[in-house]
Amino acid sequence: MTTDWIEVNLPIRYRMTDDEKKQFDILPYPSMKERATKEFGTSIEKSRSTISQAEFDSYRSYHDQLSVKYSDSSDDYSEKINSELMNSNDEAVKKVLIHQKLVAKIQEWESMQPEIVEWCKNCEDITAKKREYVGAREFGYSRPGVLVEVEVDGDIKQRLIGHANPLWGVCDDCVEFEPETIVKRYKVIWEEYDYPKD
């Protein structure tokens, strides 16, 4: 499948100005500390303060030892580590596990609070609007099988985006064109479902 040339005249990537970014600012995460303290009788911060750095280091050291011990395990890797941690007689390990359990409970409770649910929804809405805004201002058809015509320092160049690398370069971490490079036009040479086979 080959299409005719489609004029676009858009940059590969659109970079918003600081003023543009302001319209997509996300409100600060609502503080639930006071309510959580009333609900659970303590806070994550207060619980953490009862554990010394040495105790945390001791827990991490033991956890690392277990990770090495069960590194060859497959599906039950995490279960084996958690089982040994919970059966440990080390006081530091016990304290950290109690803290982690509290953190999990508070975070689960917090995620269901109306203001947090609303905040998450607002974040999703803002992210969607930002994606739409930027998408309308940049070349968004960077996929295998697309022949693009770009202008670099007044020179017109054509490049076919290959199946192995739709990232504008010769490898995953080195691009040939800068994000602000203008894509003059493009055409679809082949769709991914019918890309050339060796």
C-alpha cells in the first residue's frame, strides 16, 4: 500500500513554551495526613520515625540476601522472600514489615477518598488535553513504513522509517534529526501488517 504525498509542515516533536505549559499545570496532591492520622491513629511519617536508619539498613541487607538466595527461582520468587521476611525473628525486620503494612493500608484507604479520586480524574483529563494540544502541533505519524521528507539547513532529505527503528535515527539512543526538524510531507510506503519480509 502506497499513498500520495501528504503535506504537513510540522516539527517532529513540539516543545511547549513555559506559558503554554501553565495551562496544563496539575494542582498539588491533596493532603490527607490529618484525616489519615484520625483514621489509623498514626501517620506514615510518624511510623517511619520510629525506625532508625540502622534498622532500615538491616532490613535491606537481609532482603538483598534473600534476593540472591532465590535469584534462580521463577514464579514463586517474591513469595519465598516474603515468607522468610515474615518468619524472621529479627526485630528490625519485624518493625519495617509492620511499617510497610501500615503504609499499604493508608495508601489503599487514601486512594478511595473522594478528593483523591477527583484529583486523579483531573490529572487524567489534563494529560489527555495536553496530549491533544501537542499532537495537533507535531508530526504524529512516526511509524514503520512511512517515508518522510524533512528540511535541514535548507536541504530537503527523504528518509524511510524502518520496521526496527521508528525513532528517527540509526539506533534507539541516537537520532539523526533534531526534534524541531520540520517534516514537510510524508507518504505511507507500507503498513506494518504488510512490511517487507527478508
